[in-house]
Amino acid sequence: MASPRWIKAISNALNVPENKGKVVYQVATVDSHNLPHVRSQIHRGFITPKGSPNLPLLMTSTDARSPKVVQMLSTPSVELAWWMEGSQDQFRISGRAFIVPPPDHAFHIMSDVPRGTALAVLDEKGEEGQEGGKFDWEKKRREVFASMKPEMKASWCIPVAPGSIIPSYDEVKKWPNSVPNIDEASTAEDKNNWNEALSNFVLMVIEPVQVDWVQLAPRPNRRTRFSRTDDAVFEWIEDILVP
Amino acid sequence: MASPRWIKAISNALNVPENKGKVVYQVATVDSHNLPHVRSQIHRGFITPKGSPNLPLLMTSTDARSPKVVQMLSTPSVELAWWMEGSQDQFRISGRAFIVPPPDHAFHIMSDVPRGTALAVLDEKGEEGQEGGKFDWEKKRREVFASMKPEMKASWCIPVAPGSIIPSYDEVKKWPNSVPNIDEASTAEDKNNWNEALSNFVLMVIEPVQVDWVQLAPRPNRRTRFSRTDDAVFEWIEDILVP
């Protein structure tokens, strides 16, 4: 089973110089009142299960305390819009979101890998290009965390949840503004901050089941929908649509 | 009652040279199964009701036949994310969407101006800076339509709904690729195309009730939430949040 054509299309679009740095997409969720929410997220790469290039997953990250995590645990269906202005491509990806919290986190029990999914294939077979079998979610979570900038890491060790009301903009200055890598942590405080930040850091893994690709550069415009079959074959069916 | 600070923040961000052309935001809706959807939309400007600078509305447009229109008629709550990469500002705006179809369109009866809203104030008082009283929705719809590029106008006169399956990309070539302005329409076909496109063209007017502004450029980052009171005063309450 080959890679779906949409993943090549995304790679091609990302490689166009005009799309440099276009790794931000907007992820929509629904809350417990069935109201829509959407925010920008940074794409942290694709993960492909070993032997299944047809099942690429998208990875992004967030704070375990942010409202979207609760929204996704209760309604895992999400849709994201990835607009690449430079090449005038829009990828709308809908699918299932899966939260990867620390192993001892209260959310862990709510986030068993769902059966019959690409996530389950990844869980069982591991990642393409990596040694070993069963996928190590915690290792991946720590790797992605370690790759973040020190200022970004600091955002996860603020003792108050994101979105909480504070008396002034200066309030944030009370908390760490940078968390160095654990190898470079020279003080007990740095180490505590690292652990605190890591305890709030979660991966969001998105398993696409439909991709709607609109190309606004060619005349006439083109629109293609890729839909994954629901059987164990996980085949991608391609339809050409009116733009 | 003054303009809310968030609208000045958006104007300021749009005026930064690095944000030139950043008039695309992603609008999230929910469908009848309570699943989230999101797509890029072009901002077509603000409308402010006469005498109520505190009640700016956002305007964008679409095709009456697109799935999001049905979604918004059934669940008018929407949220949009406006990411201005150049200045590293994100505005998340949640509120109510209102569809403005042609007067004789089947959706018209479903889209009465809701009472006790900024939309109702606009409907009654008209637009700031314009003559006359009651707002002329059809005039505004025609004005915005007339401002579109000829190629864009052509998209609304495709006889098949957007998102319909077609046999090939070339199928689109059977339909008009450009609809000139009605003043320049030289043939009966041009005139028919204009009318056909206009009959499918709808405005989406979004009435903000909450704006969440994240500034990623300043250190430390800043986050501010503006919430509108639900009474007739329509006051904007400002809270500083953990980013």
C-alpha cells in the first residue's frame, strides 16, 4: 500500500520556497455544548506506522490543561485547515485526535489507543524508520518536548492553566521565562521547571480519514477529496470535486 | 460607547507591512452530527451600525449551496481564527453567523435578523457613514458581489454545487471562467451568468461576542480576552489571561 497522494501534495507544497515556515494550521474542535472552537497550532511533523505508508498521522502539541484537550477527549473528531498562501493550496483534514499525556496523568486512562485505527497500527508496529516493535508514545512525547525552544518550554511550567485570568501582563514575569535543556540544567530550579513543564506537555496526534485539497493557483482551480475506507485495508479513494 | 480595543488591535495588525494581504481567516462551524468543520475565508471588511462603534461586525462571503451555509443556518455559533504571521498576532473571534441570501432565496425565511443583537441594531439604524435608516442587506450583497474579480464571480455560476463529484479537472472548463461586470456585459450570456452567479452569492456576517487576542511577539507573550455583555448595553469586558 503506497503513500496517499495527498501527503505528497503537502510535502510538495511545504517545499515551495514561498511556503517556507508554513507549519501553522487551524484545528477545529467542538465543546460539550456542541459549539465550535478553532485555534492555530504548529505542525510538529508526520508519523508513519512501520509498513503502512498509507497511514500517515499528523502531530502537534499543547498543554494538558488547555480546554481543547478536554474537548478532544470527549469528542475526538477534529478538522484542520492548512492554508499555504505561497502556493495557494488549502488542505482540510478531518479525522480523529488522540491525546498523549504523561504516563501518570489522569487523562491517560481516557486515552487508550482506539482499535481498528491507524493509531492502533502505529501502537503495535512502531514508527517507520525506527528500531523495535511497539510504539513508545512516552519516548516520542519526550523527544518532541526536548526539541522545543527554551522560551516555549517555559510556557508549560506556568503554575496556572492557560486561559486563566491574571491581574496584569506583568504577572507572567513571576514565572520562568526560559527552561534550558535538561543536559544544560545547572540548578535544581531548572530541573524542577523541566519536570513541571514536561508534566503538562501533551502530544496531539491526528489520524486523517478525509483530506480535501483545493488548489487555487491553477486555472481552472482544482479540488480533490481523498477519503479513507473504513475497513482494515485503509484504502484512499480519490474524487475530483467542483472547487 | 467607543470602539472595542480589539478592533483597533486588528486594524493595527493589518497595517503592519509584514501582514500585508493577511485577510484570510479560518471559520469553524458544526454540522448536524455535531462534528467540527473549518475552512479558509477571505475577510471582506467590517460593518459598523450607525451610532454603535462598539458593535463592529465581520463580513465574508460564500456560495448558498456550500455545506457551511446549512451548518450555520442550523447552528449559527461560529468561531474563527485569524493568524497574522507577520506580527505574530492571533485573534480568535467567536460569535453568531448570519447568512444574507438573495431576497427570493429559499433560505431567506430562515434568516430573519435575530432580535437583541448587533445585527438588529445594524438592521434598524443602517451602517455608519451611510445615508438613510434601515440597513439595505440586498444593496450590500450586490456591492460586495460587484467588487469580486471576474474569475471569482464565475465560481458562483457553475451549475453544480461546490463539492459535487465531477469526472475530471477539465469538466470545469465547460463552465464560464470569467463573468465581467454587468456594465461591461456585452452578450446575453454574460448577463445570464451575472444573474446566475448573483443568485448563488451569499454574505456571511459574523457578530462577535468574544475575542481572544494572543500576542506572540512581545516577551513575555500577552493574551487578552474581550467579552461582550449580553444586555442591551453591549459593553466589552477586558480580561488579561495566561497566554
